[in-house]
Amino acid sequence: MRRDTGSVTAELAIGMVAVATVLLVVLAVAAATVAQVRCVDAARSAARAAALGEDDMSIRATAVHVAGNDATVTTTRADGWITVTVTAPLVAHGPFTGLRVTGSATGRTEP
């Protein structure tokens, strides 16, 4: 007769590592999604402000208010249209510091 003493403990340990890894991946994807949506919302708000005739400082302030202080805001104007692009870091600290998310929005400037 074989002795299987401790085999359940080993299987549980491997299973817990797998569950923890899946949980970390799900949380990372959720964090990236939230950051990207914030950038899109910031770009949309800033494009609306730009379409209403606000100056570039007000446009940037609007986008930074929504996306956060680390956001980078660029505006492009062409043929009566304005495009605002907002880029922000995914995380402020840690091994993924270099990852960034981007959102953009385009609006027609009002006369």
C-alpha cells in the first residue's frame, strides 16, 4: 500500500498560487481599464472646453483635473476641428512604471 501523506497539501499550495496569479492578472487588467477610461473622459471634457473656445491653459487644466496631475495633454487644431490627446501613467510606482495609457477625443470648434 502506498502512502499519500501530504499530497493534498502540495496540491493545495499549487492551486493557491494559480488562484493568486489569476487574481493579480484580473486586478491589473481592471486597473488598466479604469486608467484608460479616465484618459478618454479627460480628453472628452477638454475637447468640449476647446470647442467652446477656451484657451490652451484652460483645456489642459480641464484634462488634468479629470486624468490626474501626471497626465500629458496635447491639442491639435485643423480645419475647424480640435483633437485632444491625454496620456497618463498606468501606475506611479513599481515595476510597471513605464506603462502609459492614452485617450483622445475630437470636436468641432464652435464659431
